[in-house]
Amino acid sequence: MPILKRANRRDAAAYCRPMPLTASVFQSMLGADVAISVAPPAIVTDRLFPEERQYISGAVEKRQAEFGTARLCARQALAQLGVAPCSLVPYPDRSPRWPPGISGTISHTTGCCVVAVANVRHFAGLGLDVETDTALQRSLESAICTDQERAWLDRCGDADGGRLGKLFFCAKEAIYKCQYATTQVLIGFQDVEIEIDLDAGTFSVIRLKCTGVKWDFASRITGRFRRDAGFLIAAATLTAEPETRRGAGRW
Ligand SMILES: CC(C)(COP(=O)(O)OP(=O)(O)OC[C@H]1O[C@@H](n2cnc3c(N)ncnc32)[C@H](O)[C@@H]1OP(=O)(O)O)[C@@H](O)C(=O)NCCC(=O)NCCS
């Protein structure tokens, strides 16, 4: 009996504490063709490649922890695809630099760092954004959302206390990361209009900044969102063209 009592106390404590996000949460959103690694940010400087250490040496401790943990997560996720450990210093524009044949995405926030990677035969782009699941300041809504999106928010009312505004922010950050590998263009919040299906937990692109072959392709980005453990997660994917996908195995 004492053992049972102790276990119950432990269970109660675990219930009150927010649970960390696990890879399975992201896997359920991105599917089996994507390799994922998740960890809480920590200082791991001694486990970085010299050029990565050099890249981040001048940053504040929080940024060092996020950057370093992201590199370790990336190597773990890449190992699942059979990719040997390699240095992952970002491009000068801060976008992630992946080994040839790989697309991927990184996000970090307080308590969570996540990396997702896939073979380019499966995905031309991936985009993840993780935010704390809190309301967006009302004053920011007009900067984040287009007129159409704000009309939709108005129709939804205030049932969620402003958290739907944050969902637009999170989804657009994920879309931004996902489209970048194809377009290499910095887009703003007003340059993309999205539609959210609250029941299905999905979002899709209605309009993107420009027209042209690359943009037509990037506008095929679709996404899923999920709330878990006090976090809001948006995952955007751009499936590879059929001719690229041909012959692709799991990885
Ligand atoms: C890049 C950006 C989206 C990062 O978002 P964030 O909330 O600051 O941070 P996150 O932790 O979610 O993501 C950080 C990761 O984004 C990735 N990233 C940076 N620039 C990127 C780009 N151009 N394309 C894809 N990924 C990029 C990096 O891998 C970075 O991780 P790292 O620094 O450890 O390598 C954001 O800072 C930015 O520059 N936004 C400008 C564009 C924008 O927001 N447009 C509106 C949406 S459409």
C-alpha cells in the first residue's frame, strides 16, 4: 500500500506539471516520411563542431542553448535518414543549411527545441513553428492577419480569448520556413493569406505574395496545427513534384 500511495503522489505531481513535447506529437502531424528529434534547450557547446561553436560564440546564453540543441537534434534526426554527423552552420541569411538531398526545419521556444528532416524526394519543403499557447495581443492582429482573415476571426467571436490570432501567427511562420527552400524570398505576414479548418486541425494557403512557377508550386503548402502541453504547434509541408517522388522509399 505505501508504494501505491507514493506512486499516486508522483502521478499527481506529473499531472500538474506541463509535460514536455515528444517526437510522437510532431510525427503524428508530419507523417512517417519525416524524421524528428526533440529536446529541451541546454548549453551543449562542447558537443558542437568547431565552426558551429565559432558561429554562435558571441550570442547570449539562451540563443547558444537553442542553437546548440538544435544542431544536436538535427544530427539525431539526420541519423534516422542514414546521414552521417556533419556541421550545420546556417546560411548567411540564417536559413538552415542541410546536407544534399535533405529538406528540413528547426523551431525553438522556451522548453522545446525541435528539428524535422526528410528526403527531398518526399518533401520540397518543411516548416515547423512552436509557440507558447497564449493569446496574441489584439493590437498585433492587424499586422499578422489580412482583412479576410480578420473578418473570419470576427465571425469566430472571442471564444478562445484571442488564441486564434496566435494560430495565424504560428501557421504563417511555419509557411514562411516551408516556402523559403523553394523561393528564397522573405515574405511578410500580409504576403500570405491562409484558411484554417478548426475541426480538421488544418490550414492551407489561399494566396501567396507573387505569381510564377515557384510561387504556384509553393502555394501548394498545406499544414496541420495542434495544441499540446501548453504549446501551439504549426507544421507546414510542401510535397515534392511527382517526378521527384518517383522511386522514393520510406527515407
Ligand atoms: C525565421 C523566423 C521565421 C524564425 O522564427 P523565430 O520565431 O524567431 O524562431 P524559431 O525558433 O521558430 O525558428 C528559428 C529557426 O528558423 C530557421 N530559419 C531562419 N531563417 C529561415 C528561413 N529564411 N527559412 C527557413 N528557416 C529559417 C532557422 O533554422 C532557425 O533556427 P537556428 O537559428 O537554430 O538555425 C523569423 O525570425 C523571421 O525571420 N521571420 C521573418 C519572416 C516572417 O516572419 N514572415 C512572416 C510570416 S509569412
